[in-house]
Amino acid sequence: MTSTTPTITPFEVTTFLELAGISTRVAKYRRGSEIFSQGDTADSVMYIQEGGVKLSVMSRRGKEAVVAMLAPGDFFGEGCLAGQDLRMGSATAITATAVLVIGRKHMARMLHTQPTLSDRFLSHVLARNIRIEQDLVDQLFNSSEKRLARALMLLARYGKPDKTHRVLPKLSQEVLAEMVGTTRARVNFFMNKFRKLGFIEYNGGLKVNSSLLSVVLHD
């Protein structure tokens, strides 16, 4: 008889923690609230149940760069498992957000005793590394217009039918500019262009249409 590994949903992660005898703590944040700051003690891994999280780093000169935008089902803060004593960046809620907070020692134990969770976590880490490589190539070779289109498609979870969020939470153009590596004025110009072409819509939120992919694929 063949068995299959179940897909982990936010509630199943909670179940794994309970089965391991680990009490769960759910932390809730309002939009714009800081979850942790660069330089804070790194003592836990977090898992997004609801909402979204912006990861960013700050230079010594005070310039902020957005590293990633995360959604339900994503882990973050996992650097503590690799020996990081301090947070290398900051995490901010981009909408009303609920996260599971898992202590470093408990998470390390879970990864050794729960193969299904371990596989899910490994997939997350590998996907994050691939995303970082793709972002680097994107910054080096693509125009700011194409980078913005790609960022919007990623935020909409395009290509992931089970996790697609085509209507995005409200994001400022400043945040999008930080993600893309351009100015707010350029973001505003391209967003207006995308709207006129029907690639995006504003209707109680930002809706990203699949037609925006044509910008990403255009040479």
C-alpha cells in the first residue's frame, strides 16, 4: 500500500507542534507593526498563518532594502538555526498578520523528529535560495519595468494555484520601489502604465492579472 506525504497547511504545522509536546504561541500584528528588528536576539523561527510579512535590511547609512515579501505558509527567522545570534534584518507586517513563534531549540528538535515538517522546511529554504539567485539576476540584467512586473507576479503567488493571491494587500509605492531597486516616481509611472493596459486593477485592493506576465517574458 502506497502512502503519500500530506501537504502542510498552517493548521497542520500547529498539529505537528502539539504532537511533539511543544506549546504553540500565536503572535498577532497590525499592518505596519514590527515583528522583530535588525540586531535583535535571534531565538525563534516564525511561520505565517495569516497576512504577510516584509523582510528588509538597513545599511549603516540608513538606507533600507526589501529582501523578500512573504505570505501564509512561509517560514522566516530561520537564520537562528544556522548559528545566527542576532537578527540580520527586520520583519514587518504588511497587513493584519498572525504568526506561530517556535523557539530555536524546539524547532531544531522538530526537524529531527518530524520528517514531514523537515521536508516542508527544507523545501522552503531551497526555494528561498533559488529566489535570491533569481532576484540577483533580475537586478543585474532586467529593466526596472520588468523587475516591477516580476515582483507583482511573485507577490500574487502566480503559478501556485493552491496559494494564489491575485488581490494584494495595500502596499505603498515606496515599498515596491525598495523591492525593485528604483525610484517611487518610476514605480508610479509603470503602475499607471500597467493599469491602462489592463495588467493590474484597483478595486478594493491591487488585483494582478495574468496578462502582466507578458511584460516579464518580453525581451
